Amino acid sequence: MNRIIKFIVLDILKNKIVLVYTFNMSILSWSVFSLEDNSTKGLLTLLNVILLTVPLVSVVFSTIYIYNSSEFIELLLSQPIKRSKIWWSLFFGLSTSLLLAFFIGTGIPILLYAPSDVGMMMLLVGFFITTVFVAIAFLSSILTRDKAKGIGIAIMLWLFFALLFDGLILFLLFQFADYPIEKMMVAITAFNPIDLARILILLHLDVSAMMGYTGAIFKDFFGTSLGIIIAFFILLLWILIPFWVSLIKFKRKDL
């Protein structure tokens, strides 16, 4: 299993797409912190990039890589290796490579310019978001043999979590403006890992006052130690559940 992971990591790290992704994130991160005198402003600028670009690259690249590795997977299946080990190896290999790319591109500038609690939170959230969307990519790729459909599913899931979900929340808030549904918003947030990550970082940046009464409720819950633990536990579930479902399907799939 370790040899398979090592092979996958080395193969991905030589991939031009990953190198370009790392280079662009690095240039952007260094530029943001160099232009801003206040590291907090730099983190706010970087936040939008992390919450949009990182999930998109993670889910699309991972989905394409899995489809392109179909012959490699079939070769491994012809060997006396358990299917679960092959699938776990692919997951660990992809996750490790993309996490390393994120750390080099964004993590190092954050550690140098904003080595505070907020910076550490952003770095940790970036790690979780990367792994969450790698897990979602595994689920997308195992749902259909058609590469185009698989990539389409991955992009639509990213689009839903990044943009459409917030639109639905705003619609609910407007439709039920006369009802006290703010507390329910805390529970609904658990269904979107990107929103959950955004709230965790914004609350640590002390800008929750800009979010009104709802922001105060978020701060009361996610601003506590228990709330942070629950939030990261939910993000962990977002990793485990999609991957676990994909693993079950992979074990039963006739390749």
C-alpha cells in the first residue's frame, strides 16, 4: 500500500497542472501579503481564493486523474491486492499531493506573514477543504463510467456548494423573514463544507458583526471551543462519508 501511495504522489507531483496550480497560488499569496500592510486584510483577500479555487482544482483534478488512471487501477486489480487498499492508496496519494501543493503555494506565506490563530485556522481549513473535495471527486468518478458525466457531476457539486447553496439560503431568509429561523441556519450550514469553512474563518477575524443577528448566533455557537470541535467533526464527516460510499461502490463495481 505504501509503495502504491508513493508512486501516485511522485506521479502527481510531476504533473504540470499541479505545478501550475502551486505556482499560481504561491504568486497570489505572496502578492497579497506584500501589497497589504495589514495581514488581516491579506487573509480576507486570500479567503475568497481559497474557498473557490482550492475546492474547484481539488475536485476537477482528482476526478480527471481517477478516470485517466483506469488502466493502472485495472492492473492493480489483477494483482493479489484488496480493492479497499487500492482505493485507499489512491485517496491518500491524491490528498497528500494536493495538500502539499496547497501548503507550498499558500501555507508557507501564511506561516511567514500571519502566524496567528487566524492564519493557523485558515491553513487548517484549507487542508480540510482540499481533502473534502478529493473525497467528493472519488464519489463523482465512481457513479458513472462516462468521463464527461463524471467531470460534469464534480463541477456541478462544486458549483452548488460554492454559489447555488448561498442563493437558496438567501431565498429561505427572504421567504421566512417574519419567522425566527436564524438558529436553523446554524444547522443548515452543516450541509455545505465551504460555508462552514467560511464562517469558521470570518468569526476568528472578528467580522461577525457585519453578519448581523445571524452572525451573533454563529459566534455564540462556532465561536466556542465546543463549536469549533463540532465544526471540524462535521468537516471530517464530509471527508469520510463520500469516500466510504465510493469505497462500497468500488468494491461492488464490475470493472
